[in-house]
Amino acid sequence: MLFSFISNAALAQSDSIQKPFNHKLSGIIKDKGTGEALPFAIIQLKGTTTGVTSNVDGYFSLTNIPADTSTIVVSYPGYSATEIQLKPGQATTDFKIEMLPAAKQLKEVTVSAEREDVMLVDRSNVSMIKMTPKKLEQLPNIGEKDILRAFQLMPGISSSNESSSGLYVRGGTPDQNLVLYDGFTVYHVDHLYGFYSAFNSNALKDVQLYKGGFESKFGGRLSSVTEITGKDGNQNKFNVGADVSLLSFNVFAEVPIGDKFSSIVAFRRSYRGLLYNQIFGMFNATGGTAKAEGGRATTSTTVASFFYDVNGKFTYRPTKKDIISLSIYNGTDKLDNSSAATEQPISGSSSTFSNSSTDLTNYGNIGSSLKWSRRWNDKLYSNTIASYSNYYSDRNNSQTKSITDSLGATNTSSQGIFETNNLQDYSLKSDYQYDLKNNVQLQFGGFGTYYDIQYTYAQNDTVTILNKNNQAYLTGAYLQSKIDLLHNKIHFLPGIRASYFTTTNKMYYEPRASVAYNINDKITLKAATGLYYQFANRVTREDILAGSRDFWLLSGTNDVPVSSAMHYILGAAYENDNYLFSVEGYYKTLSNLTEYSLRFNPQQGSDVSYSENFFTGKGFSRGIEFLVQRKVGKIKGWVSYTLGQAQNLFPVYSTGYFPAAQDVTHEFKTVLLYKYKKWNFSATWVYATGRPYTAPSGAYNVTLLDGSQQSFYTVTAKNGQRLPAYHRADIAVNYSIFAGKKNRREIGYIGVSVFNVYNRTNVWYKQYSITNGQILQTNVNYLGITPNLTLSFKLR
Amino acid sequence: MKISMPKKPIFILAVLFLSMAVSCTKEDNTEFTDAAIIEAYLNDGHYFSLSVSRQIPFSDNVTYSSDDINNLSIAINYNGSTHTLTPLGNGQYSDSTIVINQGNVYNLSFTFNNQNVTATTSIPAKPINFQQSVTGITVPPQVESHSGPTGTLPDPVELSWNNPDGSNYFVVIQNMETNPVPITTGATGQSDKTFRTPPTNLTVTEIRPLDFQYYGMHRLILYHVLPDYAALYATGNNSSQNLANPSTAITNGYGIFTGLNSDTLFIDVIHP
């Protein structure tokens, strides 16, 4: 393949032998070292707004090129932006562009603008952020470089949920975010109480996040889409690598066989080493100091557990046109959140309480996809995926309380929760893209999913309160078109998605559209709207005393209706060589939200039927996001601010709107990256308004007809309380290690990271237990100051 | 490549946003709402009476409304006429001109803490055909901490009534003696003179011989109650999983406001 790097674009302009070349260039974008195809890279004609993105397998097709000496710019996060000047007579199909990872960029290689983004906000796409794990280690971490954590540093994505890797995007909940990993849906992305995501960044190649207004190609979710592409494995040479941190060890191997087969297997497991325990114990007193506040006694719980996951991907390229790949994922968590406390309340009797609780949860995901991609010709490309995804969760929470009264008599009582959730998703889908004209690309496809979702919930001994077991088919098709108008100044993407859901026996139509208008090569205006349906929902089970939990249920029944959302997005961006300024406003309405609560009694009949305790409501979220990013130079980074509101209306709770559990008013984030020789320094600071919660507020007694007294408790207005504001600073420093004299390459790094530098006590949630009219409040806190050391090595 | 570092815009924006963020974190203190607790059983044939109290807050730092719970203006409306209850002190209110009648609907309303507290209930029908299997039962004396009962126990007492619509019934059993003799000797504490059977929507319930704690004459009161009262027992063991508001008949308040009807039989528990 012939191509050249050029550092001076002026050279292109001075070239006098230009020929008309008003057609297209198609080919593939790859990593020069590993041969990995680079998905969703941006290919643009320099100095214009004409551009395309490569597809999931790295293929692209750029049209309307004015001259055979034009310069094209290829950008991809984690890689140096590459400029290529076309040469007359060069091949215009099967054009191979090889990009260099930013770290390998050396002086002798002439590369263009010195951009090596950790994160890329695509100016021309509405509400889209793109990231590769390549530069992820530069950001501070708590033991694992984590791609979903990194997204939480961007505007519109809540950063105050340490306990959720699942993303809260624009006032949406994590279940409203579709997570696709190599084509299969991942239903639960949390490891270790959500402090780490289920995705091992050593096995990932690319992640795209659509914060809203996403295209018709994606469906089944109300808020957002996270599309993750796994690595295919080094196509040129055997490679092996390992990371060791204070939290986990992580190994991977990449094995190519011939030039047609490549593979990668990655495994990681957390451990609680001596150093980990020592550091952890130093800053987190367990059980510890009871602080009594007028009849409340406070104690704290520190969390402990382990997880492992394994990723494998095997790719075979039988011909130049076909790619067949098998991707497998399994991750499992075993969590132990047990605690014990003995407290003596200030007011009231001289009774003492002792309270021990067992809280064990096992959960995990098994997912797999088999994908066949084919480039039929220069115009038609197809992707067919058969996939299976299973999420399982098993929770056993039992509490033993004993009360010693003033006479010395001890009364012991036990209670428990037994909760299991099992979701299976069998899917088949086929996506096509067809270049109809130079400026029109059709995208269409069909899909079918069989859902099998079970949930059981038992309270106290073995009394089953809820037992749901539902199956359904969801089938449908979509059609969308990427249209470039007014000499590529306007990118218009209308589409429609139609689904048939067997539970309701109904068709669902979802029209959507987005438009980006490039006023010039620096300023873009954007807008998007669309209708979205969700057929499997994670329902919140309200639990004021022990913390609310979620479970997956199939929608479409009377209890849990199919939910829907409308998105309205407006935005503008200004981008020059050094800075990106972006502002986006969103408004989203949500219908048929479901919550489960045992706080309300059925009105009719004496048999208490708990299946009646599903409540339906609606909601909205709105907000405005600001982002300023400095893209080049020794000091880089970004500052973002989001003003947001997420409110729900459930008639059972109140007559008016109340703040949704994920409502955060202000969120400010800043990320600074500084590079000095082989050293990379980074610092982040986040500030977010505390999240709302509901608390027990008081007690009263009712004298029954048999003369006995019964105690009852009242709660505050639904989500009427706010946790204290969340804020935290993290810092990190990495030292890169290079090998080889002539052909220097980065083979690893040593990283030191400090999470929560100033040891802010951020409250996760509050737990309560009520005994003899006294309330015992436990603050479950997030991590205090947590240092981490990472050693990372790889062969190449 | 050397590029100058114009950090100022970022810095200024950072300061601006930060000051906005810090200055806008005021929250309403809605931790505790001073709400009225109502207790009223509207028993067919009885005078109207109720009590109003306050809930006990979990926090010390609460503000109570200035309303005096001993001097509220509580209106009762039924059959198109409205009555204002007479305060008796200590949160008690009554009106001896109102005699509760089966089939009527009673509405309550008053203002507390700037909120309009309302409640409504109807009076269920008097139990029909309340019958007992025996009018006397002989129970041998028992000794505490003995393994198993002493002597031969008689069959349980069976109580029955008509219940064509499957509504809610339960029985309260009261010992009527002033100084009753306990059936079991050697027990540490003192047993209650009153106990109940679980609420049911069937037509029958039974009392086992050792449910009785004392010898002597007992009153058997069969209550016909509404679902909201039965729910008090359903949520009786208020667990850590839920904080149930037992009554759905009251708005802007808590407690119980429920109509009921009853019939009474008697049984003698005999020392052999």
C-alpha cells in the first residue's frame, strides 16, 4: 500500500498537477503495530466538513473528494492524528491507512498535529463521546483502569455513583443505557458493588457512547447506548501482557495463527492482598465509632468481596471479504456486605441493641456472540450476529437482632431476604449498509430476541412474596439513511424502527432523526429527536431501611408496562486546532416507569397480594451540558459543568413531581493531563449535588381492638432528603517504560494513583433498623483515600 | 512542538462553575412533617369518639406546628349533616349526639399543620348467626416449663358465623373476672386477660384450650371489620423491608379511622 505522511499541508495546496477526482476512496483503517482494525475512526478531508466514520470492522468509504492530491485527516482517540496526501494514480479501493498509537510517536516519524486524545467528543455527531482504552492508564484509578469510569468524567454522565459502573446518562438510570459488547447485550455491568465495571480494558478496542437521540439501529432502551468493541488480537505477532495492581491481577495473550486467524484471551481477578488490607484498614475503620445523634446511633459498614472475569475473542478471515469472530465473556462477583454493631441509644430506655447482618450476593454475566461480517462489494456491507446473554443474581440477606432490656432479658429475632433474578437473552440480528449515492448511505436490518426473565423475592423465612417468570419474543426491523446535503455542510440522519412484542401483541414504531449543520469547519449546530421503547426493565424495589435494590423484569404486563421516552436535543460546538467548546441541552420525557414498594397496602380484600405493589409513574429529565477541552500541548484536559434535573411522578408517592433517585442538580468535573518526557501526570476533581433519598421520620402507636399496641413508622416525603454533596479529587502519575534502541516501543508503565486524595467522606446510602421504637442509622460510605500502584508489562 | 499555554479560559470557567455549584446547594428541610395521628373505631351503636395525637420524631431537630391537638375543630359529616366534636382534653374528642349506625358513611375533616386532614369510612353489617360449639370448657391446670400439656385436653372451641361476601372477621376473647385464677402456674410474667384470633375472611375460627390463660367467664366478641383494619394485622410484624402506612382511609394524616360492627357470646372456662 502506498501512502505518505506529510507534515505540511501547504505542500498539498502548492501541488500544481491536480486532477479532478470527484469520486471516492474506500479502504480500511488499522493499527500499524498490531494490525487491529480501528472501528468508528473519523476520516475527513482536510479543511472541510466532508467526512465519514469507519464501520465496526474498520472499513470506510469517503466520497466527494475534490482532487487526487487532496489531504485527508484520520483521527482516533489514543492515536496520533494522521494526515495523508493522496497521490495521483493511487489505488482508490482497498486503501490501507495504518495509524500509530500516540505513545509510539517518535521524532523521526513525521506525523501531523500532535493530538492524542484520551477521549474524543465528535463534533458532528449529536451527543456522542468516543474513547479507546489506549490512553486510559493516564487517568487516575482505584486499582483498575476502567473505561466506564472514564466516561463518568464527561458532562451529562453522573460521576457521583462510585457504586455503579452502570452509567446514569442525562437523568436516566443504568438499565436505560443499552450496553452492547461485540453485539450482545450486557445487562449488568458492575463488579464489586459497582466500583469497577465488568469490562477488562485489556480486551477492549473501542467504546462509543451515545448520550441521547441515538439512531434507529439501536433499540430497546430509553436513554443511551454504549457500544463496546473488543480487540481481535494482534494479527501480526504473538503478544502477552500482565498488569498487577493492589486490587487485581490481569493477564492477556494474543495469538495469531497464519494471517487469517487471530485471538485474544484476557483474565483478571481481584484479590485482597496484605498491602491492600493494610492501606484499606488504615483509612476505613470497620464497625467503629458510633456517633449518637439524639436517639440514633450510627455505625459504618465497609465493603469486602472479590470478582473475576474472562474475555475471549477468536477471529477468522477466510477471504478478503469475510470476517467471522466468536466473542465470549464471563464475569462473576461474590459480595459480602455483612456488618455488626452494638449500640446504646441516648434517649429512651436503657436497652442495648446488638445487630449482626449477613449480606451475601453472587451475580454475574455470561455472554457470547458469533459474528459474520461481509463486504459484498464497495457499496454493500453486512454484519450478522447470533448472541446469547445471561445475567444472574442471587442474594441472601438475613439479619439477627438481639435486644437486652433494662431487666437483662435478651430477645433475639431474625429476618431475611432471598432474592434471585435470572435473565436470558437469545438474539439474532443482521445489519446492512449500502451506499446508494455519493451522499446517501442506507442502513437497514432486522432483529429478533427471545427473552426469558425470572425473579423471585422471599421475605423473612421462606414466604415468597413475588415470583415472576416471563418469556417473550421481540422482533422487528429498522431503516435509516445518512444523507449529506449542501456540499456536506448538513448531515441528516432520519430513521424508523418497528418492533413487534409478543407479550402485548402490539407493534411499536419509533421514528427518530438527527441533524448536524457545519456552519464552517469550526462551528457546528446539532439537533436530534426520537421516540424510544424499552421492553425489559430494571425495576426499583423501594427499601427505605436497607437501601433500594433493582431487578430485571420483562415488561408488557399490567404490572410492568412497556416504557417509552421522547428525546429532544439541541447543541452547538466550536472546535479549532487547540480547543473544543461544546454545549448541549436536552429534554427527555419518560412514560410508564415502574417501581415496586411494599410501603402501601392494597385497598381491597383481606388477602395481601404483593403483586399489586407495582406502581407506575412517569418522569422527565432536562439539563444543559458545557464542555471545554484543550486538545493539544503539554497540559491537556477538560472542564465540564452540567445543570440537570430528573423528576418522577408516581401518584402512589405524592400528587406532584419528586426528585428521581438519580437527580443531581450541579455536576462539575475537571480533568488535567500533563506530560513530561516519560512521565504522565493527571488530576481530576468532581463535585456533584448529593442525591435524594427517603428516610424514616417518626413513629406512632395504634391501640388495636384487642387492647394491644402496634407501632407504625412514617417516612419523609419521597426523596425529600439529600445526601451531602459529593466531591473528590484523584491524582495519578505514570512512568512509561520503553524497549528497543532503534525501534523504540512502549512495553509497559509503572503507575501510582491516589483516589479521593483529601479523604472526603462521601455517603453512599443510609441503612436503618427500628427496634423498640428506636432507630439505628448506618451510613454506608464510599471509599476514603485509596492509593494504588499498577505495574503493567506487555511483550509489544 | 511548542505551544503556549493559554490556561486562563479554563481557569476562569472553573472558578465560575465552582462558585455556581457551591452557592446553589440549599435544600428544604423536610425531614419531619408534623402530622396528626387519628385513632377512631366507629362501632355500631356506640357514641362517636376519637383521639388525635402527634407522631414521635426520630430526630431531635424538628419543628412542630402551633396547632393544639387538644383544641382542634374537628368536623364529622354524615347523612348530610355536619357536627363539630367536643374536645375532652388529652387529645380525646367525642359527640354523644352521634350514635354510629350501620350503613352510614362518616367523613372527618380538620386542619392540622396547615393541611386539610380528611378520612372516610363506612359501617359494616352486624355479624349474622354467630354461634359457638360449646358454652363451657374444662381445662386441666398446667405447670410452666413442663414438656407438653398436663392431663387430657378438650376439643377446641369452634366459633362460626355467616360470611357470604368473604369480608373480614376476627374474635377478641376477654376474661371478665376481677381476680381470675391462672390456668398455668409457675410462669414468670403475668398473662394478658385479652387475646384474639387471627383476622379471617372465612366463616369459622377456633380457640384451642390452652389459648385461654385464666379460668372463669369470658366474653367472645366477633368483630366484622373493614380491609384497612385487617391490614393492620397483615403488616403486624413491621419488618425492615417496608414501612407500611396501615390505613388508606386517611389523607394528610396517619392512624386508623374505621367502621366496625360486633356481636358477643360468652364461654366459661372451668377448673376440673
